Amino acid sequence: MLEELKEEAIVEKVGGRFKLSTLIQKRIVQLKQGSRPLVDMPADNLMELVLQEILQDKITLDTDNQVYTAEGETPVTDVPDINPLEL
């Protein structure tokens, strides 16, 4: 398990464990479908990359559980239409 997930700060930042797991899952799917990373780090481990995006306030969930970037950033829309169950 990654150290960041042991911290309550990341859970509180997102608004709860359910929202955190939803955000992580949706963002990993976006990255696997070709969305560009929003932090400058190797993409060897997608979980670590997503956690850094969250910790750096690059992504969040909206009220419809859609992934959005921080204010001033372009919304994450550059994702091809691929069924995540086929990955």
C-alpha cells in the first residue's frame, strides 16, 4: 500500500474514502485511455501519479462524480471513448 493512502489528509482533501477511491479509479481509467498526466513524474505507477495529482490539487470530483482539474486548468476531456472493462 502506498504511504499517501495511510494519511487521513488525502481522505479529508477529497471528502471521504468513497470519493477518494472513486476519484482514483476514474482517473486511472482516463490515464489508461490516453489522458495526459497533470504532474511531472514518471508514469510507471499510475496509482502514485494519481495520488500526486490529488495532493497537488490538480484533480477533484464534482457533484456528479466526474473528474475535473483545478481552477484555471483545462477539464479532463481528452479521453478516447473506450470501455474500461476492456482494458
